[in-house]
Amino acid sequence: MSKRIGFAGLGLMGGRMARNLLKKGFPLTVWNRSQERCAPLAREGAKVAATPRELAERSDVVVACVADPAAVERLVFAEDGLLSGVRPGFRYLECSTVDPGTTRRVQAALRERGGDALEAPVTGSKNGAENGTLLFMTGGEQAVHDELLPVMMAMGTKAIRCGTMGQGSTVKLIGNSIISLMLQTLCEGIVVGRRAGVSIETILEVVTASGYSSPYFTFKGNAIARRDFEEHFAIDLLVKDQTLMLQQAAALKVPLPGLAAVREVFQSARAQGFGREDICAVIKTLERAAGETA
Ligand code: NA7
């Protein structure tokens, strides 16, 4: 018998991940803060829970993909939160990108009630969520990882166990710091290239054919060349992750001069109104800084 799955958080990523669980035949119940977002999945066969508590009561496993630590706080610990529906054997799969402290606190609370949690933040962006090709970075017990692997593999193609609870979130924050600096340097290069009369196509041709290459440069470079800033991963959410990474590093007394500087550029992009655009829209902030008006 398939486990009964509950899904909390039907945003850009979560809605697509939940649909893949439904397509793979898992009995699915959904909850979202704004209930209207449940309607498309309800039409495709999902049940709708009125509260996270009801979601937990109706499910063996709840998968969460919500925005940030405040959203996890509301989902799990509020009066009608899922914690009040947890009983022995219950499992919680945290796919949101949050800080290690939050995932550890959630795990401890679930364990007090006989349940357990696995953190499993994802990479692969909107297309990976849509196509079921996400990669999961897990933290938690190996046995819980193994138990929840079939659920993860309905939404993705690979799950790497990074260690105990908190270490999966740490790896995810490191990954998003890497893409922050990669995107920053790509955008800086494109702006300088344009000023020097070198086209973005030429830059990308050399990058792709050389040791400079990364699929990430191809993906984001091509979007910038088309001036396509439609959200795959929002600037608001990347700044949330940059901030969580800086906070974790500060707690560990580790300086992050590169990320600290780059975060301010993305913060400027939010101030200029690009927060809900894709992270590659940060180039518009760099163009403005260089005196371009477009
Ligand atoms: P989206 O598309 O911004 O979706 C965010 C989801 O989180 C959406 O369902 C929101 O509900 C929900 N949310 C946001 N704040 C809260 C609070 N306070 N309480 C409950 N639910 C909340 O993000 P993505 O799908 O791109 O990303 C989701 C996660 O994966 C995030 O951690 C990324 O960094 C990676 P709403 O519909 O607004 O009511």
C-alpha cells in the first residue's frame, strides 16, 4: 500500500512537486496558506485539508515546500499546526530551504511525539520540479532517508545523504552561495563585455567550450540573452538563503566576504522592484550601476 502523502506549500516549486506525487499514484492531501492554490490539484484528485493539523492527521508522511523559516514555524508550531496531528511513526520531509537550527528544532519536536523528520532541500529549479528531476540533499537518520526515498524519487532522480539533521540544509545553503557568486560574475562579465563591444553570444560560446563552463552559465546566460526574467527562482528567495548562510557563518565565526558583498547587490535588486523576478534579473541592477538606462 502506498503511503498517504500530505503536501504543504503549493508555490512555484511545491505545486509541481505535489503534482508529480499524484501522477505517481500516491494518495495525496494538500494544504496551502492561501486556499485557492489548492484548487488545480483538487481537480486532479487531491484532497484538501483545512489546516496543517488536519493534513498531518490524514497523512503518513507530510512533505513541506514553503518559503522560509517563518513559514515552517507557522506550518509546524502554530495552534492548528501539524505538530498537534503527529503520532508514532509519522514522518515529515522538509523540502523548504531553511536554516539548520529550524530543521533540528522541528525534528526534536516530532521525536517527542514518536515521529521523525528528514530535511531534503532540493536543487533543479522550476523545470526540475516540473519534470521530476530534482536532486535532494538530505539530513537525518539513514533509516529515515531510506524509508522516504520512494517519496523523493517520485519528485526527483537523486537523493544524496549529507549527514545528520542540519547538514543537508548547510549543503543547500553552500550551493546557493555558489550560484550567487557565479551569477554575479557572469552578469558583471556580460555588462563589461557589452561596453567593450563583445556580444553575450561570444562570451557564452567561449565559456561553454572551455574550462570556464558550467550548465548554470548556459542556463542563465541564455535567459539573459533573451531578456527572459520570468521566475524560476526568485531574487527574494535567494536573498533569504544568502542571509541564512551569512547568519550560519557568523555563528561559526567564519567570514564570507564574497557572499556578503554579493548579497548587497541582490538586495539592491529587491529595492529596485525585481524581487519576484528570476535571480538572473540581477543583471538589471548591475546595468543601472554601470549607467545603462534600459
Ligand atoms: P514560492 O513560489 O514563493 O511559494 C512559497 C510557498 O510558501 C507558498 O505556498 C506560500 O503560501 C508559502 N508560505 C509563504 N509564507 C508562508 C507562511 N508564513 N506560512 C505558511 N505558508 C507560507 O516559493 P518556491 O515554491 O519557489 O520555493 C519554496 C521553497 O523551496 C523555498 O524555501 C525555496 O527557497 C526553495 P501562499 O501561496 O503565499 O499563501
